[in-house]
Amino acid sequence: MQWTLLLFLLMGVIILIVSHPITVLLHELGHAIPALIFTGKKVTVYIGSFGETTKSFRFKIGLLEFWVRKTLFWKTGLCSPSSTDMSLLKKILFILGGPLASLTIAGVTSYYVFKYDMHGTFKMIMVFFTLCSIFDFLSNIIPSNVPQALPNGQATYNDGTKLRQLFGLKKFSKEYQIAADLYNDKEFKRAAPLFEQFLRKGYSFDDVYRLAYTSYIFLKDYNKAYELLKTFESAEQMNSDDYYNFGFVCSFLQLNEEKDNNLQKSLDLNPDNPYSLNLIGYELNKQNKFTEAIPYFNKAIIIQPEFAYAYNNRGHAKIEIEKIAEGLADINYSIQLDKENSYAYRNLGIYHLKLNQLQKAESLFLKAKEMDENTELIEELLVKAKAAV
């Protein structure tokens, strides 16, 4: 009798070990598929870790990327969309998809257990699979304030906690919509404090952080944006675009080591982030490393063929290495794509300065300054054009 019980328990443990990674995979796919449908962009699924890539093997199915760790029998998983540009309702469905997948598995397996007279061993497998799915559902849907540490030092919370935050935010949908409308109307000075108010009320969700810190970036209040990004990094899971913005802010604050670290984190999460590639190239331009910068602009343009800033910056780099005609063509195309970019006119002025067409250069520098008085190097270039006259 004891041996029978021990054998039963041993089989149960083995079944749980084998079934756990399957339920984790299906749970994470419950998140990943809605994210893929809602964003149309790459979604990364980690099985066996909270985002580790070491000791993991990688494979892709279309826009779905998987990292499966050797310790997958003992740990859980994580779904990380490369874009979180989703409405509040879509965000709720994305988070809810994981627990619903677990609940569906439990429902289907329990149906077969009670509906059909199966072989004892197979029935036991189905029972344990059902129990594993129910445990997965309950452990994720019941809100927990215990943070789960991610490899990059950030913390995340379970699905129940995230859903509670989202539904709490939905209660204030009217106030939130007012803030969002102000943001969309570029009334950033009025929108920013409203988003901060939501954060102070405890609705510290990623979308609120993003709208808050980008409001301050648009206001050119980089110190405030930096503070919010630091808090965001410790409270939520940042994506590749967040780290790009963090690098962008650090660039203006001359925090060069942090800037480099954040841009690297951005590319670690998404090697094809055109904004991070462009910013790395721009920083190399500032260091007069024009030949090194051009491959970054080339890659950014391949990824996003109508990226005006990358053309403009590549044009500047080419002019500096004496590929004058190619550089001019890039800058002109950049202006064709975006007539509101002050740096394009600044770089066009650099082209005319190179050709010693000083009056034309000065007028373009003045135009760039009029468009944005914070355009980098604009005062030095104006002095250079006037001194040469």
C-alpha cells in the first residue's frame, strides 16, 4: 500500500514537472497573441525566466520570439511586447489573456476528466494538468503586492495587480480622457501635472508614466522627465522605446554614461529600434566620428525608410567626410519628409558654409534658430559664418 502511494506521488510530481512548462507557455501565449494582434509588432516570450536570455535557446515564429531556458521546469515566464501602444481596453484584454488561457485549459481538461471514462494513468495526467492550470490561474489572477524582480533590476507585478491598476484607472476614464485630449492637442503644460496626479493616486501604470515623461520632454524640461523615467524604471517594465527616450534625456543632461547604458538597453530589447540607432549615430557625429556614424543611420533608414532625422544626420556626416553631393541629397530629402526639423536647416547651412557661401549659410542658421533656439551648436555656427564674412 505504501509503495503504491509512493509510486502515485512520484508520478504526480513527474506529471507536474512536465505539465508546468506547458501551462506556462500557453499562459504566455494568452498574453502574446492579443499583443501581436493589437500592435502588429514583435512580441518576445520568455519561458523559464522573467526575461533572462543567458542559458536560453531562441527561436522565432513570425513576429513571435521565444527564449526558452533550461530551468523552465522550475520557473515561470514573461511576455514582453516591443510596443505597448494600446488603448486602455486593449491593455486590459492583453493582461487578461494569460489568466483566461490558463482557465480555458483547466476547463477543457476537467471536462474530459469527468465526461469520458479514460485509462487510469491518462486520467491522472489530465487531473494533474487541470490542477496545474488552476494553480497558474489563481496565482496570476489574485492581486499580489509582492514584486517580481527582472534581470535588468526592474520589478513587475502579477496579472491581478496590473488588472486592478487598469480597472482603477478606468474608473477615472473621464479625467484620464481629458488629460489624454490635452496631450493630443499638444497642451503639454496642462497635461503633464494631470498625469502626475494619477501617479500620485497610485495609478502608476506604464501608459501613465509614458504620457507624463514625454509631456516633459516636449516641454524640454529634461530634469523632470529624468526624475519620472528613474521612477518608472524602478516601478515598471520599460520597453525599447522607453530606454531610447531615457538615453535622449540623458544626452541633453550630459549624463553620458547613463545615456550609453540606456541606448544599449534599448537595442538589447529591440536591435532594430531606428530611434536608438539614429541617436547613437548623432552622438558619434557630435564626436566628429562621422565615418563610424553612417552605418547606424543606414540601418535606421533601412528599418524606417521615411525617417527624416536619420537622412538629415547622415547628410551631415557625408558632408563632413567630403561626400558633399550625397550629403546634400540626404538633407534635401529630409526636408521633403519633414519641413519642421530645425536640424535639417542647420545642416544645410553647414553645407553652404563648406562651400564658403557664407550669406546663404548664415540665413539658414538663423532659420534653424528661429524654428528652435535650442538647436545644438547653432550659436557657434552663426559666429563662424559671421566671422568668415
